[in-house]
Amino acid sequence: MADRAIVDKIIQALAEYLKRDASTIKAAHHLRDDLGLDSMAVIELLYKIEETFDLQIPDQDLVGLATVGSVASYVEGRLAPAKPTAKKTANPATAKSTKKRKA
């Protein structure tokens, strides 16, 4: 589950957009089926989320954002600091020598 602060900000944005009490919106709610957002409303909401969290949501990522919780998890993943990738180095003790032995 996403960070509660992120979920709360997204729920607050939804509540303002839908003009309803935030306590009636749950992380499990589907944006279209449960909250009644049409395609344009989802895009407007995601634009507001982009502004709130200072990030851009590429069009190809929109498909997976169906519930309040999935939006929150996505945002949390985008806000998380990038983890450095470990560079794989050859272990000199186990590396095979390429030098030919003199007889």
C-alpha cells in the first residue's frame, strides 16, 4: 500500500474535483466504476496530481491507473529516490589470466 500521506492528497484532490466529502472516498475505489469519472475527468485529475506532486505521467502509464490506490502507488514509485545500480566488477582473484605461460 502506498504512503498514507500520498493517498490522502490524492483523495483530497478527488474530493475537491467531485465536490464531495473526502471520507467517502477509499483507496480501493475505481476511478470510473465507483467514482463515476469519465475519460476527460480522469485526465483532469491526473493533471492535478502532476501539479501537486511535481511530476509528469507519461501517456503509456495511464492504462494501469484505475483505482485511487493504484494512482497512489504509482505516484509513490515515481517520487522514490532512484536506487543506484550496483556495477558488476570482475573479481581479480577469480578472473582467468589471458597471458600465455612461457615453457
